[in-house]
Amino acid sequence: MGKRQASESLEELIAADSPASKRARVDEAEDSEPVNGNSASNGHLMSPRPEDREKLDILGAAEEEHAELEEAGATPEVALDEDEEESAVAAPQRQQAPVEGYTDLYLDTINRNVLDFDFEKLCSVTLSNINVYACLVCGKYYQGRGPKSQAYFHALEEGHHVYVNMETKKVYVLPEGYEVKSKSLDDIKFVVDPRLTRNEVARLDKEQKTAWDLSGRKYIPGFVGMNNIKANDYFNVIIHALAHVVPLRNFSMLEDISSRPQLAQRFSILVRKIWNPRAFKAHVSPHELLQEIALRSSKRFTLTAQSDPVEFLSWFLNNLHLSLGGSKTKPGSSIIQRVFQGTLKIESQQITARADAGDRLRFEDAAVQTELSRYLILTLDLPPAPLFQDALDKNIIPQVPLTAILSKYDGLRAQERLNTRVRYRLLHPLPPYLLFHIKRFSRNKFVAERNPTIVTFPVRSLDMSPYVEPNPSLYPPGEPIWYDLVANITHEAVRTRDDSVEGEQESKVWRVQLRDRSREEWWEVQDLFVERERAETLFTKESYVQVWERRRGVGGNTNSKGKGKA
Ligand SMILES: [Zn+2]
């Protein structure tokens, strides 16, 4: 392991994401805790536990430790060459198996409170991600377990004896080197890589599950806080929304994708952690997946700079599709396309100079170009919002029903795009899940503008049939096509004081509202904060991305499902 290589990866992985800022973020989260917990809401609060703060520090510790080694002009390998090692320590006896009667020796030194497998598995000395073990006594990662490996030295130096391999999940006692097979370690192996059975997955939306973490915090699997390490709230809301798309969730939980690229694997394990009923802590940290995304997107999406959730969603769906073996040309070639992709008909016509003003939006029969286009996300445009002076005056914030902005796709209304008239219509079959992007942000030459219009919608029974071109061979004409909301990502503009000339800045806060199918309730997640929401008031925030689920079967007679418990 060359010194150069280690310091490069150090810069790449940690420099842009300084541990100091992580600590600052944790402190902020603590400062913003309501004085009196969560009594005002029915929600539960998930701030980092002291152990997690230590975990964040560990990333920093790795950096410091490495820097110290560099200062000393020594890499670990140089520091401990063979001769020195022989003289420094009497080489311990390597064992294939524990001495009889000593099977569970050291297992009581395991400290589950410091274990957190959410952070990228890098050896805290070499920063390598190859063959990494977690010390079950202090929670740090070390490479290798053979003599002269980092884990082996750690065992000798610190007297920490029990290690789990992050790939194989086998547990070893070091320096002796034998494997421990004890049922009492199963909970740890489960947290490293939570895997539910087909049966358990099938019951996820039916049974009202409540769970408790190691420190006795109550949580609901599937509705847990997600750590905002620095500025990754845009990412958190998208991952949470996707983790509640049932076919994608179940695929992530049940399919073996161990031969797929890291992007797919890390998404899958994060989904499994979100739904983990036996978690050690009541929230997850998306650090591992974020690191992979920063790498794959060439730092377009990182944990240190806030991005737009829709831009990220679009990038992520396309890359996840490819990661899962999807084709660039063939439709339906991955679960992403099978779940979200539909087809759209676009008719366009040049606006001619001869057409008079009253005629401009009428389609003549001649010269209409028709093309079909596949979509994963449907963009919905808001009517222009009237200008107003005071953004805090809620009374004048306009509202528009979702059905009104969906009429963009009714095939009748023509819209002008530059010098072209365009009409859109959806085609059968509609996908099992629809993703709506309510376009609020636009950028003209001078400023980024936001449209604060509130979109009103029912959380159940959205009929999509008016926006689909009839096709009797695929769907009975005149029958409604019901969709129910499963996730709603909202934007809030928050004014914060800062040192700039203006003295004040508007920052974006992202939240996601998620449907709990087992309880027919809604939860709102903003990073570590999880609160119950009322279905009737979901629309009162600035919806930005919505996920709608198609109801099974044809026709409207299942409409009553909306009221009672399904
Ligand atoms: Zn240790």
C-alpha cells in the first residue's frame, strides 16, 4: 500500500467533506431540538446519539491519525517492519478454532452501542476499502486479519479481540485468528446487512410494526430519520420516496444484486436499513451511497452542496437503471423502467407568421408533427404567480388544483414553446407509478425565480383517465384510472440571517411526506425529524415531487378504500 495512493483517496473522500463541518452539523441539530421534546406532535425525534457523534469523529480521527503518520515520515508498513515486529511482540499463536470451552471468550467485550455500519467502510489506517473488518469493541474499521494486518495490530495494541468482516459477515477473534460461530452474534450480522425473508417483506405494509433501538428509542421501520451529514437533504427526500415504491423496495430487499455495481448495491442496502426492524439506532446515515454517487456523478451530487431533488432524481433513476443492467435503448429493461416509465404523444406545429392573433393557439390539420416520447418524470407547469411584495403574507399565495396543471396532458390544450405550438397526451398503458415534478424554479438571465403557488390535491383517488388517449384494446374507455399518493416532497423557503451585504438569504428546506400503509397514516421526515402528518393538510406546503401509485384493477368501485383502513 503506497503512501501516495492513501493520501489521494484521503483528499477525495474526506477533504471536501471535512469532519469539522460534520461535527458542526451535529451540534446544530442538537441546538434545534425543541426544548420539550416532541410533545406538540405525535412524532418521534431522532437526533444523533453521543455514540454517533463519536462515529462522526472517528472519520476525523482517521484523518488525523494518518496525518500524524505522514508527519513522522512513516507509513504503517514502514513503522512496523518484520524485525521490529518480531522483537516488539511475541508472535501470538494462530488458531483454527478456539480452545475447548473458550468459544465465547471475549464476546462480552463487544460494545453494540458504538457499532454503526452506515459509514463507508474504509480502514482507519490505510483508508483502503478492501478486506475491511470492524472492531466490535470500538467500532473502527481495519484492513485484513492476517499477521501484520491492521486489524491484527489493533488487537495487539488495544487488546480489542472481536472483528466482523464487512463482506462475509464472519466474526473472528484476533490475534489468534479463529472464527467464532455463535448465535449471539446474529443481531450484529443482521445490522451489517439486514435481510428479511420473502414472507417478512410481504407483511411490511400489513402489520403495524413498532421497534425500539438499543437505547430504547421507539421507531417505525420504514419511517426513520436520515442523517443530513452536511447538505444532503435533497438526496434524503428522494431516497425516502423511492424506498416507499413497493416494487422497487421489495426488489432491493429480496433480489441478489451482489454482482451489480456499487451504486445499485449501496442503494439496496440503504433501503434495507430504512426498513430494518432490528436496528441498533433509530435512524440511518446515507454516507456510503452518497460517496458512491459523488464519485459516479463526478461530484455533481455531493453531501456538501445542496442540489435540486428533481435533477438528482433524474440522474439517479437513469444511473440506477444502468447499474441494474438496464439497456440504453430497449424499454422495460430494468425495474426502474417497468415501474416508472410511460409513453407520451407530442404533437407540434410551427406558428406561422400568417396566423392572426385570435388563431394562434388553434391547430390546423396541416403540418402537425407527431412523435412518441418515453418519460420517467412528468413535468407540471404552474400558472404564473402574481408578483407580491411580502412573501410572508400567506393570504395572497395562489392555489391551483393538481387536475388543472395536469391538463397540460389532455391532448387538447395547445401550449406555445418558442415558435411552436405543442400538445401532449399520455398513452396507455400508464406506468404503475407516476412521478410528478411541479416546476417551481426557473432561471432567467438575472435571477433564479420561485413560484410559491400551492397545488391542492386529494391523497387518494386521482383519476388519470382524462389525460390518456383512449385505446379500447388496452383499457375500457370511460373508466377512471385511479392513482393514490405514496410520497410528497415539499419545499420551504427559509430566510436565514448571514454576513452577506443583504444580511439575509433564502435557503431551501426539503421534507418528504410518506404514506404508512399499515396504519393509513402519514409521516413527514426532515432529516432526523419524523413527525405524524394529517392527510388533509399535506397539500398546504409547496409540493415539488410527488409519487403516485396506480390502484390495481379496472374501474372505480375500489374508491371506498380511501376512507376505511385498507
Ligand atoms: Zn477496537
